[in-house]
Amino acid sequence: MRTLVQRVVVTLVSAIFLAAAGGLAGYLLGHALVLRQAEARLDTYANRILLESITSSAESRAILATMNSSPYAFCSDPEIEYFRQLIFQSQFLKAAGRMRGGKIDCSTTSGRTVLAHPQFNPDIARKDGTKIYKNLTPFRVDDQDVISLQLGHAFVVYNPYNLVSLDAPPMHFTATAIDSVTGQGDPLLGQIPNVEKHVLMQNGKVQVGNTLYATRCSTDGETCMTANISIPDALAVGRGLTFAYFAIGAVSGALIGLLFPLLYSRNKSVEQQLLRAIRADALTVAYQPIVDLATGRIVEAEALVRWTDEYKNAVGPDIFIKIAEERGFVGQITKLVLRHALRDFGSTMRARSTFRVNVNIAASDLADSDFLPMVEQALANAEVAPRNLGIEITESYTARQQVARNTILRLRQKGHYVAIDDFGTGYSSLAYLHDLSVDAIKIDKAFTKAIGTDAVTVSILPQILTMAETLKLRVVVEGIETKAQADYFAASNQRIHAQGWLFGRPVPARLFLQLLDEEEARIAREQEEEMPSAAAAAVC
């Protein structure tokens, strides 16, 4: 009952904690997506206003050109009426007229009435002679900003309500004109934000303080439109999306929290099954042949442990070995494999002094003070010489601590063959190998698979072979599955051993011994066939 209560408490705590974590992660993700969407909307908005500005500018320039070629007398009644017709037919303009020296001579709204106003100075000057005025007093409407363009002695006035239809709160815009003489920008319409001028004069998106900005400029660089929105406003607009991601994150976290104890319990169950299997000697050992690539003869075998759990599911070594390492009982698996190897091949190793069975050991074995005495006792009981038992150590294990290197040295001193397994995946260097003082390296199958491809790892193979030759190390190549892969290494001048499905898959000891017997019988037949030929050659 106590265990059940503990599980319920752990489940609830993990669910609440992961729900909170998931909700926070979902909120942050939603927050980021909302701001990204806000940037995209700002960019679209700025582009839409810019296109409207380009269209209105094209119309105003066309009308200015028409006015400057007016067939009527300067500021005559017919000319003023002519201008009024042009304005009436336009889409973006509200007034037009004549201006000289900064003083208005006549307009479509006041006729030729001389207006008592000082001389007007343009706010912006363009290379083509166009002058831009902001808020010419006679044409102000309420508190709206009014923009006027002058070319020659003709001027036009924009309708201040042109862009009203483009308002899109809570987004705001700023229209900036660039002076071709000074190179400075002057905000003419819209909100004037408190930012550096370059933000309003360059294409791009930027965050300044608590506000997002997106600017689009015309191709001639003379006009820029900037859209902006405050981050609180953007988040308010995207509140629904943020909440949705928060909810998804919280629900996902809660589900994971509920499942986590089950997964943990399952892992514990796997651990217990594995321990029971070790105690019952229920793990099996398969043996994969290693051949001399030059002769094709089997010269070694690698012992590979296998396990089928209590539910008849095959569990991969990468899973159960890792569990055993994490829980601290991988040494029991090492003992089991060694015991099986000596039992299965003891007589074979005693009869064949050059045949060897290799056993993989873990990092904890190297650091275990009982490991070497255990190996010595097992060999003595089986009456097998140390040279017949090889030790394979994964490359990453050997670099962890000095004690591992000391154990390797003692193994070699006792006569064991020591190979670095999965070589090339870790700390490969001449100095590293020289310090380890091993007999061989086993090239990882990742390099073998790369043969015949454009993978970078292929270019490393010659360097590995040269390194091994320099240090007088034997080379064993793992993962050979095709003749092309075998031919690649056979072309080397070095003596190379090979392992892979091309030469045989891992099989039980009985079948492996059968392979050895068949190979021995084949070699005997070949020798018998060669004897008459040799005798005949001697007579001749």
C-alpha cells in the first residue's frame, strides 16, 4: 500500500512539474511565434503603404508635367479652371496652383487672391528639381498633415485623407522622404517614432526597445515607409495563439509526467529481468568469425552476448549493456561471456594455439581490481593460454582514466591480445595509440560503409592504415558486407583481418565449430590435391 501511495505521489508531482515546464515552454514558443507573425504583418503593411505612395507619386508627377505645359496664360482664369479639371479627375490630389520664389501666385482653391503668408521654404529637395512642402498653411485641414509637391512653377497638394483607408491599428506607419542634397530623411506623414533616423531610411526589420519596426523603401531610395507596433500590442493581438501553445505545452507536459513513472517502472522491470537472466545464466553468446583477408581462413572469433527478455522480446546489447553499466553490474555480464567462451571453445583453443576468441569488456571492468584475477582464474580452470583469449575495449573507454591504461598494459604483459574496438570514433592519434600499447585496432563499421561513396570518412581510411603500419599494429576491419569493401582493404600491403556478414554472421558455438571443421576439411583436401602435383614436379 505504501509503495502504491508513493507511486501516486511521484506521478502527481511529476505531472504537475512537467505541466508547468511544458506550459512555460509552450508560452515562450507561442510568444516567439506571435512576434514573428507580427514582424511579417508589419512588413506586409509597410509594403502596402509604399505601393500606395508610389502610385500617388506617379499620378502627381504626371499632373505636374501637364500643368507645366499648360496652353493658357500664367494664372489666368482659363488656366485655373484647367487645373481644377485636372484635380477633379485625379485620385489622390485636392488642390493645385502656381508658385514662384516660395510664394503662391494662384491656386484651384483661392484663385488669384494674393494670400498674406510669408515665403514658403521646401522641406525636401529632389535631384529632378521636385520640391516637397509639409503643411503649407493655406491647405491645412483640421490637424491633418498635408504634403505638397512643386515642379517648375506648378504645384499640387495631396488629399490628407489618402492613407486613412490604410490605417490598421494597433500598427502605425511613418512616411519618410530622403533629401537628395543633404542625404537626410524627414518624416512627413504618420506617427513620428523616437528612433534613430536610419531605422526609417533602410529596408529591414528591427526591434528597438519595446517596439517592432519594419521599413520598406522605393527602388530609387527617395521614399521609405515604416510600420511599427508595440510588443504588448502584438502579444495582445496574438493572445489566442500564445494561449493555445501554452495549453498544448501544459497538456503535453502533464501527459509526459503521467507516463514518466510508467516508463521508469518499465525500465526498472527490464533491469530486474536482466539480473534474473544473469543469475539463471539465460543470456546466450553468439560468435562471429574474423578471417585473414589474404587467405580467407578463420583466425579469430568475437563473442557477442544476446538476451531475450521474459516476454520473448529480443533486447539489443546497446540497451541492456547500457542498463547494466548504469546500474553497476556489467561485470557480471563480462564474467558470463568469459565463462561461455571458455566452455564453448576451451578444447578448440587448447588444440589450436593460434586460434583466439575475443571478449568485449566495459570501462568498469578496467577499473575493477578483481577483473584481472578473475580472468586468470578462469583461464587456469579451463587450461587455456592467455594468448587464446583476446580483449576488445571500446576506444572511448580507454581515454577516460589512467587506471584503464594500466590494466591494458598488465593484460598485454600476461600475454593477452588487446584490440581497440570501434576505432576512429574517438581519440584517434599516434600519441594516443602509442601510450596505450595495444596489439590491434578494429576500424569502426562506419568507415567501411562509406567505401564507394563521397563521404568524408573514406578519405580518413588511408591515414588510419598508415598510422597502424607506423605503430606496427594489426588492423581488423568491421562491418564488411560486400566484395567491393573487402577488395578495398585487400589492395593494401598490410596484413588485415576482416569481420562482417560477407564472411559470416554471429552464430551459436555449435555452428561456429562446424564452420571450423568444414574449413579444416577443405584445407586438407586442397593439400592432398596439391601433393601429387608437387611430387610430379620434383621428379621432373
